[in-house]
Amino acid sequence: MILFLLSLSLQARLCDENLPLRSYHPQFAKHFEINYFKNYKIIKVDNRKYFLSPAKLECDATGSSIRIPVEKVVMMSTTYLPSLLMLNEEKSLIGFQNKKYIVSKNFNREKIKEISYKLNPEDLLILKADLIMGYEENLLNNQQEKIFKRLNLPVVINRDFAEATPLGRAEWIVFVGSFFDQDQKAIEIFESIKNNYLKLKKENEKRSEKIKVIVGDIQNGYWVTCGGRSDLAQMIRDAGGVLAHDRPSSSTQNISLEEIGKDRTNYDIWLPQNNWKTLGNKKDKRYEFISAKKIFNNNLITNESMANDYWEMGMQRPDLLLLDLSTIFHPD
């Protein structure tokens, strides 16, 4: 009986055994949710849990505990940075992986420490960051997360790239905002992005003409393009376009050059989706079999390292990307 009562007491101390007061279930993102309790909140990222609280938890956390609001952050992807800008938290960034890829001039790169691709506990301990946000590939192995937890290193996995829709990726601003205790502001920003996107999509649906679009270029002997279930493919459709080689996959597709060569379609638009400024930079004669009226690249805004804003602000602002594509497809 004593052991039974003791076990009930221990179970009652688990933070995630309590009933949440409310929850945030994303409208488009599939890989995170937030549950709110009286003095803390729990963020679930697939099978991971993060316990956020302004003070020491009075219950036992079954995942990583992080004190909020955070003030000093380390981030490992340019896709996280626009959230900092829109939440006015750009000065919080003290460490970054490959900071030469940061395009926005609002970040002072001289004051940001370079972080290695594989997260190094010693470097992170020295920085004393309140939040270290990265992706699975930044970890050496599954055991490393347990080491970080034992060292009280606030490492959090962001899975925005797992989302298959533009608005699904954009909704991760709510995830980022939660660590700054700016949940409501982040939700309002996302709602504005969503409304802009859906309004423009609806306008494009009224157009009878569908623009023929091919995406990609030649890499390692293949034509490399986006999958037909990817966020870019959806954006092309939402802009009133028809994607060539529309395979039912969200992954990058490698298509044989023989298949591309047999395709005699005269495309309206070719989107190379890389960093070459003109086709003159490519001497490969195999590009001659691509017939397209116009070519548009995604590198209008770049920094001195040729990193482009498509992979920074573009990933967080699909409404702006859709506006670009809509204007390209329908100049009127």
C-alpha cells in the first residue's frame, strides 16, 4: 500500500500529467503543438517535448526544461532568422552556423560567434545561450541529446523543413515566438501571412490560363527538380502554374536527361532555382533542349557570399514568394 501511494505521488509530480488550460494546434504545420498550463507550457516536436517556464518547475519534466523568455540564442538555419526579425529579437542572436549565409543586414555578424555544423558541447557551454535551435543533422547521434540535457544545455530541434506546405513552414514562427514568450504576437504575424497568401491564391484560381512551368537544372548527369508534393510545387499551383514532371513526392527528384530531352514542351517559365546570374555561366549544351519563353532565378537579393534571401526571409514569408510568382506568371 505504501509503495502504491508513493507511485501515485510520483506520477502526480509529472508536468505532462496535468490537463492543459488551452492548446495551440497549428492550422498548417504538422510537426509541433503547444499546450499551456498555469505556470508553464509544453511544446511537442513530434516525439520530443520541451518544457518552458519563467521559473523553476514545481513538477517533473519528462523532456528538456528551458527558462523563458530567452535572451541569448544560437541558431543553425537561416530559415529561423526571419522569426527573430519579425519579433524584434534580432539582437538575441549570439551564435550561428555558417554566418556567411546570413543575408539580412539587421544582424551584426561581427558579434555573432561561428558555430560548427555538429553541435559541440564545449563551445555551447562557453556561450551560455538560453536557447540553441537546430535540426537533427546537427547532432552526432541520439545519445548526444541526453548529454546536452545532463549538461543543462537548452538544445531544441526545429523541424520546419519537414513541412510539405509553404504555410506549414511559415507557421513555425509561433514555435520560435513561444521561447521569447511572444506567442500571441507570433500568431498574429502568422495570421497576416496566411491571409495574404490565401487571398492571392483565391485570385489566381479565377484565371483560366494555366502557365506551363519547369523547375530545375542539370546536376551529376540528371535533371534535378522539386517533387510535385513539395512546398514549391504547391506554390507554383497556387500562383496559377502547371509544374512539369509533377511526381507525387515531396522530395527532390532526379529525372534522366533522356526523359527531359524527349519533352518538347514550349514552357512559359523556367525556374532554375540556383545562384547563377545568367545562363551564360553554364556552358553545358544539354540546356539547349529546354524551350522556355522566360527564365526567372531566385537570387534577386544576395549578400557578398552569394547567399540569397530565398532561403532566409522567403521561407518565412510565402505570401511574398507567391506574390513574386503570381506577378511573373501573370504580368497584368
